[in-house]
Amino acid sequence: MDTKTGKKKIAIIGGGPSGLFMYKRLTESEVTNFEIDIFERKDYLGAGMPYSAEGANVEHITNVSDNEIPIIFNSIEDWVKIAPKEILKKFDINEEKFNEYKVLPRLFFGEYLSAQFNLLKEAAVKKGIKTNVHLNCIVEDIIDFSEDNRVAVSVQNLDKVYFDQVIICTGHNWPKKYERRIPNYFDSPYPPKKIALKLDHTVGIMGSSLTAIDALRTLARQNGKFEDNEDGTYAYRLESDGFKMVMHSRSGLLPAIRFHLADSHLGKDETLSKTEIHQSIAENGGFLPLDFVFEKNFKEMFVEKDPAFYEQIKNMNLEEFVGAMMDYRENMEPFELFKKEYEEAEKSIEKRKSIYWKEALAVLSFAMNYPAKYLSAEDMERLQKVLMPLISIVIAFVPQSSCRELLALHAAGVLSIVAVGDDAKVEPLKTGGADYHYKVDDKVVNMHFDTFIDCIGQPHLSFNDFPFKSLINNGTVSPARLQFKSAEKGKSEMKNNDLVTQGKDKTYFLTVPGITINDHFQVVDKKGTVNKRIYIMAVPYIGGYNPDYSGIDFCEAASEAVLSSMLA
């Protein structure tokens, strides 16, 4: 508390999209007796990693449109009318012809987010809320002083600054494991300028997600160009002899394609209420059954909205449903399925008619974030092994222009995809690139790539990866874990799984990625004590209890939960 003004001092660590939504919640709240400090590593606010040069080039686009994005200060459509003309010209945006249903260049979206921060700051001044913005600064540590009821933020080359509450919004993090030590091996395709390479050999790409598509779009432009044919089709002309790209995924499948959403905000109002969740927990020995969530937050949604589909799946359990959906996809050649789904998605957009089972799966994925911490260890393993592989494919929402490019690259013989299975292994080589070891029809395959890019997406980082070491060393944060419902199952798994440990009274626990948080994104120590001073919205470090990365949707939902706790 500032003794001179009597105002609470609040710090937001990170000025990207999650920091932006947290700032929006604070400045728009009815309470104004606080002062806000924002600490940002870069020299601008708002864009974060995905929508800045750290995560995008001019060729990269969003997979959501204006009508699907929660309004911050104003919509993109409204902002375009007042945006600087040089920005509109740079991205070839015509304010008079702007279409809220079209996806946008990611760098342009970053400009929008930065402008939203400035508009919110101006509104905060009018409400009497003071904001101190610290750019180009690196927060090295955060130290909790429970006896003083305050938190210190340690900034590189500066004295510690003390706050009543701190919200960690540091965003994406791509750890460097082999990059720089291994020539032509990249731990991620970000920033994309590092892979803008002209090559005469085959590039190995691990993954087939939106992250992989980012890499494909950049590499393709360095080694050839896309052209429109007279018949309306799209083609790729190779200019670099020998250049090819091979994607690798466990299932050998490409992600699903963006279609028209009946509910542009993915049915957030239709998710299970906290009352229903906690009633189910009380009825099931302290655990929330995954099957209950699947029934209530997925299958029952079809009773009214798609009765015919409900009849097909009403008697299926989780495993049977996922098996049916994956069998359908795996029985078709990946690019043939991709082309078919592209045509299906085009009709969906043209007729403004949703592909409802895919939309409902996206709702289910979003809905899993809040209750995941109440699952048993057994159900978390089912979620990760059974459901999430399907969800990760279906809710990627690949934009149409990316689809056209992938199909053109494949037709030109430049792009292929390989199913590598769960036991595939990548071996980075000191001489450069990597060898990929996997099996096809029980035959061992060893493929060498002179250039290799890990494109599996943002990893769930472990407890030990958490960057603010004083919080670990002082016991302020604790590793996230889930209890096994069956002690026998836990005891059995502990023999072969280092992540399973024994607790008191013959209980067994599965350690999951990241740190322990509660429903309001407050950190929790080993004793289970909730810290009322420190909140975290940095998704890489809370993946065990927050398994779905919903981007802007996550920022909106999490910031609301944080604010409700802070005001309480």
C-alpha cells in the first residue's frame, strides 16, 4: 500500500495479450483505489510473442476473425476507422471494405492490441487510475514476503519494487535445448526470421500443428512462390532445387480447417456451472469424473442442436467416440481428407452453417480448463492420451489461405506428412540437423535431415522451468499434482513412472506440468495454502491444471477470475 496515497499497488508482469486483458479488467472495475505498474521485456505493449516479430512475419495470419474476438476497448472493425492510415496501408486494409468475418495478418492484429493498451491507459487516466509502464526491462525474480503481506519484483539493474499484489502474465516461452549448440536445429520456428532460409535439401518438421504451418509458410516463400492459375486453383512453383518439407506427427494427420461458428465465442455460457462441478465432486469421493464432463459438456449439447448426431453417439463412451472420429480420419490419405474438409469448411462459411460436432469439441476443450485440477490422476491420463490428441487436431481452425498453400505445396511434390507413432525419437546431431527414428509397419526407419525444426507448439513446462526461482526456493509455489482415485493403480504406476509419488495414508499422486493454482489463478504452496498476493496467467507454467491453450479466450476468462478474487 502506498502510504502517501492509501492506494493498493498492483504489478502486471508482462504486457502482452494476457497482461492487456488483466489491465482491462482492473481499469474497468468499479474499484479505483489502486496504482498499476506494468513490466514489459520489449519496447511496446499489447502484441506479445504471437503478434509481434518474435512470433510472426508478414505471411502469418490469425486463425480467428474480429467477430470471434472478445471486445477489449473497441472492436477491430471500430478501431480500423480511427487507426493510423500508414498502418492500414502497410497491411493493405481498407476501412470501408473491412469484413469482421475475415482473418487478419498477425502483425496487424498486434498493432490493434497495442492500440487497445493505449486506449485503455487514456481511459484509466480519466478514472484517476495511475499507470506506470516499464518497457525494455527484465524481471529477474519475484520474492514473496508473507510476514509483510507484500511482494518484491526484482528488475535487472534496478532496485527491488514492492507491491501488494502481482499478476504474472509472461506469455509464451520456447526453451532452447539444442538450438545454437546444434547447427541447423531449431527448438521452435520463432522468431520466424531465423528460418527464412534458402535450402537445397529436405527439411524435417516435427509436428503438424499451427506452429508447423507457420514454419511451412515462411520456408515456402524463401524457396519458391505461390501463383493463381487461370482455372482458379492455387499452385506453387519451386525455385530452389532439392527443397522439400516433411511433417511428422503421431497420427500422421493434418489439423482441421476453420469453418463458420454458430457461436463465435464457443458457447462459454453453456459450460458446466461451478455448482454442478462441485456437486459432482462431492458425489464422487472428491474427484470430478471426466466422463461426467464429457456427457454434460459435449454429448448433451447435441440433443437440441444436432439430434441426428446425438443418435449416433449417445451410447458411446469417451474412448469409443474418439476412436470413431480418429478411425474416420486415419482411414483416408491425409491430404485427400484435408482437401475434403477444406471444401466442407468453404460450404460452412458460405452458408453460415456450423460443423457443429467440431464446434462442440472446441467448447469442451475450453470447458476443461476450470475443472481439470479436480480430475483424478487416472482421468487426467485419459484426457491427455485419449481426448486431447483429437481436440488438438480438430480445433486448430487452420485458415483457408493456409489450407490452399498446403494443398499447393503437396501438389507440387514439396510437402508430405509421415505418421511416426508414440515411440518416435529425434536425435539432434553435433554435425548439424537431426536423425528421426520411428517405425512403419514394424520396420525401423532412420531418416536424416540436414535442417530440422521442432514445431510441436508451446510445451507445458515443468515446475523446475518456472523462471522466478525465489518462489520455488522459498516454497511459495509447489509442483502441480493429482491424486490417484485407486491406490492400487497409483502403486502399480509408480514402479515405471518417475512422475508418480506416494503420499500419506497410502495415497499416490501424479505430478503434472507446472505449478499448483486454484480456481482464481492464485499460486498455492506445498501445504495447500493459497497465496492472496500472487496470481499467474502465464499458460506455459500452469499446463497441468490448465490443459487447454485458448489464446485470447483464455486471457478473457482468466482475467475475470483473477479480478473477482482481487476485489473480494
